[in-house]
Amino acid sequence: MTRRGKQGAKSWPRHRRNPRFTATKATPGLQLSCRYGYLCMDVRGTVFNYYTCGLWTVSNWWGTGPWINNQTKGTVARFYGQSGNELWRSTAYSSGTADWAPVYSLRPC
């Protein structure tokens, strides 16, 4: 299965590094929440809560979902495309909705 698999596929969004974070299944109908100090996102029903700085490579991310940058005030999270180009950045505190398909890596801080 490729990273841009079909919506009915049974492959879950993943990351390739073992970061200090949690990944849990989202509870349907509940709004995304994010503890202070974390960068959080919901990717196809899996909630990722990043705490540790570093460049994290992700795979099988597609669809749209909410994100929250609740890190220390002024901390900048960056999201990168396949070629390493910066797609967008977020300065804490901020939140929004993203299209995850073009995201191949991210740097929480």
C-alpha cells in the first residue's frame, strides 16, 4: 500500500522515528484537544501528540484534519513536503485544519 492509498484501506498513518509522543485513536464526535507543550493533530482518526523537537518523517498521511500548536508561546512548528520544501508553519498558540496528503515530515519545534 502506498502512502496515498484509498480511503477504505487498512493502513494507518505512521511515523518513522520513535518520538516522545502518543498516538491514539480519536473518539468520534469529540473535538481535538492538546495539552500544553504539545503539537497535536488528527490524521484520519489517529491523534498524534508531539512533544519532542526533531524532524519526524511520516507516511500514509492523507485526508484533512484538525491540528493544534499548544507549545510554549512563540514556538514554531513546520510541515514539509516530499522534497523537503516547507509547506507551512505554525507559531504557538494556533490551530486549524490541514490537508495531510502533501505532508512527508514535520518539525514540532
